[in-house]
Amino acid sequence: SCSAGSCNLGWCAGGTCTQQSVCDKPVVMAESFEDPVAPGWWHTASEAQSGAGFGWKSALDAKAADGKRALHCGYGNGKYVARAPPIVLAPGSWELSFATRLSLDGDDCTKGALSVLHNEVELTKICKSSEAMQTVTVVLTVTPAAPIVALAFEFNPVSGKPDVDRGVWLDNVKLTAPAPPGSCSCGVP
């Protein structure tokens, strides 16, 4: 189990548990999708067209946050889910940030959206197309009753014209400890 004090945080991932001072603002999970396979991530797809070749893939993308690779899912019909490996966190607020870019036929969610889920509950939904990667930051709350965090990125496009060159890109997913409370004397000897 992961425990924490007011100035220490605990988390467990991949069978290893760690504690660190909140003053260090530790990153407890980070994935930039540089390798064709992201360890621990898994993807599901329910395609309207069987064998259409759509789904999440690590791909070269000049517009990726780092100019290299990003996780990409083409614009089609269906529901495509990319799941991060589960992680056990100490209770409290944690910050999830990621870069994303959408290329859809509309900006009002009728032509598709990227939803970010924490334990199957939607944290945010992004519908607006953009030419460049946009950084998104959301706060997720971990309770003592639900210390396991299961993050998912769900792309649900609605298109009559599938296009593998469009869709959604995801990059630089990072889960970070919250800012330290005022009661912690960070940087003070």
C-alpha cells in the first residue's frame, strides 16, 4: 500500500513503490511514445469498418510536442481507447498533463472528441481542431477508497469519410505530484 505524510507522497507502479518529498514535485508517470510500443499501455478499437486499419499507433509527426513521435489515431468511425498502465497513488490531488492535436470535421463534438477518463469517469473532453499541439492540464483526485488510477484516452470520431492522415495525436503524457502545501518548508534548511 502507498502511504504519505503531509510533505511526502507515495505511489506504486510496475510492482515498485516509491515515496518522495512533495518539494521535489515528482513525476510519477511519463510517456512520450518515442518507441513503437509504449510499455504497459494497451489499445482497444471498435471499428465500424472491420480491418480499416484505424486505431492508436506510435507515428512520426512533425507537429508532435517534441517534433518526433506521437500516439496517433486516424479519423474514422468507432471508438478507440488508449489505456495507461494502472498506478497506485497516495490520496490527494495529482496533475495530469499531455499534448494533443485534433483534426476533425467540426469543433462542437458532433464529429468526434477526445475524452480523458480517470477510473472510467470523464475528466475532460476536447473537440476543437488545431494545427499545433496544445498542452492540456487537468487535476485528478485520488481517494483512500480508490487509490488505483486507471487513465484512458478515448477517441470517438464520427465521420462518413475515414482518413488516416487526420484524427487525434497524443504526446508527452505526464502525471505529476501537486504543489506542496504551505506547511512544507521546501528549500528552507
